[in-house]
Amino acid sequence: MSIPTESVPPNAPALVRGRRRGAALTLLTWVVGVLFVLPMVWMVLTSFHSEPDAATSPPSLAAPLTLDAYRQFFGSGGGGSPWPPLLNSLWASTASTLLVLVLALPAAYALSLRRVKKWTDVLFFFLSTKMLPVVAGLLPIFLFAKNTGLLDNIWLLVLLYTSMNLPIAVWMLQSFLADVPDSLIEAAQIDGARLPAVLTRVVAPVVGPGIAATALICFIFSWNELLFARVLTAVVAQTAPVFLTTFVTSQGLFLAQLCAASVVISLPVLVAGFAAQDKLVQGLSLGAVK
């Protein structure tokens, strides 16, 4: 009488290798993620240290925690009150993002749903504007701002951020709008809807996650911009990234205050990202599968 034995699948070695490869990739992903997050964790921890403890080498993890750096940041700080720069960054980023969406949505509509002639050349032109180094246009823009009296003016930053983010916004929205069925547009036009109504009542709700993802990315780019703001502003239109540079003085580097300022200035972007993370994932994957 033969004893039945458990059959072994012929592809068992391949399955084992696949599981090992998946485990190795998972471990590698965690290592890379920790390496990316570790500097942010270290920055937050340093912001709760006193200046002498933050300046020790090597830094001490067991140093006592304190809120002195945050008190000094919201008080006198290294460069004055932080509220005007924060409000300037908020205004420039929000206003430029709204302008980008207003201009990019009709352009993306014309390049995806109602394609103009040589629309691929138009898209390449938008992309080519991002190939020019930003510093190459700094001197002409500075001379223009000086001759027109726009130096240290927040509206100049709004216009610059709008022009900088418009190409990437058109590219993103064009890929999102390409998935909108033509039948929806035709049905709206048969009902007598004009272009503004089609964009706001038909197209925008369908590609809402894509618009949210585009707006978030444009907001982050505008909030983090430093070069133009550093050269074209002084006091009145100073932004938050420029305010960070005031903590590097002739007396030395105020590391704890700098870390506290970095945490506070990073919070709006982090909060916006966490609040819109579902829309961001939906938007970035909206045009991925055709």
C-alpha cells in the first residue's frame, strides 16, 4: 500500500525566489524611506534643543528639550517678526496657483479635447521653457523690475511664479483631460453650454483630483522658491524661504532657531499634502492607465 505524498508545484523554486526578491525590495524601500525621513526627524529634534546643545559636535540625543527656539522665532527671532514673510509666501503661492489654474485649464482643454493644429509642438514649447536655467533669466528680470518700480513688490513674485508653474500645469492637466469622454462635451454643447460652462460644470468636476494634484504641486513650487525672492525682494515682499537666511549672521549660525523656523515654514506644505493626499494619488494616477 503506497502512502500519498504531497505534490510539489513545478514552479516552486521560482515562487521562492520571487518571495525573496519581494522581501529584499521591501526592506530596501524601508531603508530608503528612513534615510529620507531621518533628516526631517533630526531637524525637528534639534529645534527643541537649546543653542549650545544644538551646536555640540557630535550632537547629543539626550540633551534636554526646550521651546526656547520657537519662542525666539515667534518673538524677535534672527530677522524680525516671521508673520510678514509667512503671509507674503501664502499670498504669492495661493494667488499664483489660482492664476495658473485659470490659465492652464483652457490651454489643456485646447490641447487635449479640442486639439489645435500642431498641438504636439505647443506642448514641446511649454516643456522647452523649463529647460532654461532659472539663473539665466535673473538679470533681465531684475533690470525690468528695477526700471518699472516692481522691486520688493509681491505682485512681481505672483507673476513670476505663475509663469514658472504654468508649463508644468498645462502638461499635467493635458494628460488628465485626455481621459474625459468626448460624449460629455458633446452632450453639454448640445444643451447649449458655452466654453466657460463646459470647463467649470463638466470638465472640472470630472478631473477634480487632477486639478487638486496640479494645484498642490504648483503651491509647493511657489512656496519653496528662493532665488527670485532673494534677489527681487528686500523687506516689504520678503518671503518665508528668504526669512530663513536671516538666521545665518556674522555672529554665527543659530542652528536651533533655524531648525525651528524650518519646521514652522514647512508645516503649511506638509498639512496641505496630508490633507490632499488622496486627491494627489488619484490625480497623479488619473492619466496613467489609458
